[in-house]
Amino acid sequence: MTAYRTARTRTRTRTRTRPRTRTVRSLALAVCLAAAAALTAGCRDDTAPAWEYPRLAATLNALSTALAQGCATPDPDHCAAGLDRLDTLARRAFTEVLDHRLLDQACLAAESEVRRARTLRLAATAQARKQEQAQKQEQAQGQGQARQDPRHPALEQARRAVAAEQAAYRRLLAALEKVRTAPPPGAATRPL
């Protein structure tokens, strides 16, 4: 009779421990999931502030990358497409700054400087094209056998205008980045 009770008791204890084991396992799994969620959410002081504006940051990163790649050759016509792409990204970033009402005087000054530099570049590029076409006509008529002078004043002016526009974009990028990372007035900031 003792052997029967022992076998029967073992069966009861096994059936009792299985639900407890499942409960313990499910609790352990819940704790692990909660810990993983806490790690992915981050601590309050370690996360980026709410005013960091992630879409604006992505646009400014794209603008910075396009600006860093720059023009591979000093030819103003070759750089025009790259600068037009910079203009598109800068307009998008400026629009996002306006949407978030982050505009300040430095951004406005940098934006107007970019517009002035762009106007000067377009005028200098047009003048360089006219000079190049006139030189090609002279060569076609047989009047001149000289090749295009890379130090011609119109080409040199176009190169300087391209460099000035790139510098204006750098200043605009710096002003927009400063506005993006600055805390809004009244935001609670604490030193770490």
C-alpha cells in the first residue's frame, strides 16, 4: 500500500508543479519583455529631447551629405545640378523650420545669402556659357585656333560664384542645425 501511495503522491506533485512551472516561466518571460521594452525606450535622461525634430534632422543630414560630396570638377556646368539638389534640400529644411516655428534672424540672413549667391552663380554661369559659345563660333569659322583658356575672367567668375554658393549653404546648414538643437523657450533642461 505504501508503494501505491508513493506513486500516487508523485503523480500529484508532478501535476501540481507543472502549472506552477508554467506560471513561473510566463512571469519570467513577462519580466524579460518588460526589461527589453525599458531598454529600447531608454531612460528619461539618456534619450534625445522632444525638441530634436527627427524629420528636420534627416533633411539636414541629407543636406550635409550632399554638401560634403560637393563638386568633383571645377566646371560650373557640372556643379549646377549638385547645387540645384542642394537648393531643393535647403528649401525642404527651411519649410520644416517654418512649420515648427523655429525661425530666427540667423536663419533668415543665411537663407537670403543663399538666394543672393544663387542669383550670382546663375548670372556668372550664363556669362561663361556665352563666352564659351562665342569661342566655339570663332573656332568654327577658322578665325582662332586657341583652345579655351581656363583662366578666362568669365570662367573664373563662375567658379568663384559656385564656391560662394557652397559657402552660403554651409552657413545656412549651421544656422538650421543650431535652431534645431536649441531647446525651445520654457523647456525644462537639467544638467546631467
